[in-house]
Amino acid sequence: MRGDEAPSIIITTMAAYINLNRVLTGTVSYNQNNVVPKVNYGDLAFEHIYVHGVPVMFDSNCPADHAYFLNLKYLKLMVHGDRDFSFRDWITPQDQDGLLARIYWAGNLVCSNLARQSVVSANIDTY
């Protein structure tokens, strides 16, 4: 928390996620329908845990002993106007029965307020 804002999502390693799930399962009984008032039933297939209303998810590309606390309010995906999924001509490869085309996309993930993002780098994978 910083002021009146909290992170929108927490991303960590699979080991830290499993440990958090193990700790919470032993001490707290939770019902998916009551975790967040505005639960979208299409999201129920995704594995995540809510901590103070913030979803905690794991990512296999997250570095060991790290957890990222992201405030999505300040993250935007800026797309280049000329490279927003522009296609080249279709190509027929000589050694394949099919068509290929190159798809070009260019853009940047832009953060407008770095002070609202955070990372924890500690021994969080084991307890």
C-alpha cells in the first residue's frame, strides 16, 4: 500500500505460490464466490489466490525469490500506429504444403508512475 492505492496483481514464482496456498489452506477456509464481490465466473478456471482482494498468480518466467506487485492503473500498452499487426504477402514454402505470412507488431509497455510498482527480492520460495 502507498497512500490509498494498492497493487492490482501480485506475480510470483510457482514455488512461492504453492507455499502460500499450503499456508492458507491449513488456516483459512475460503469460498470462491465470496472472495471478491465482482467475481467473473469466466475467471474461475484460472488458478489464483486473493490476498486482501488482490489476486496472487504465478509465472514460470518469474525469477527465483521475487514477487512483483503491479498497479495496472499506471501500466499501458502503447502500440505503434504503422505496426499494429501489419501483414506481409503470403509465401508458399518450397518444402511445405501451406502458406506463410509475416505478421509485424511493435509497441511498448509504458509505466507512468514507477513509485506505484514494487518488487520483493528475498527468500520467499521456502518457509
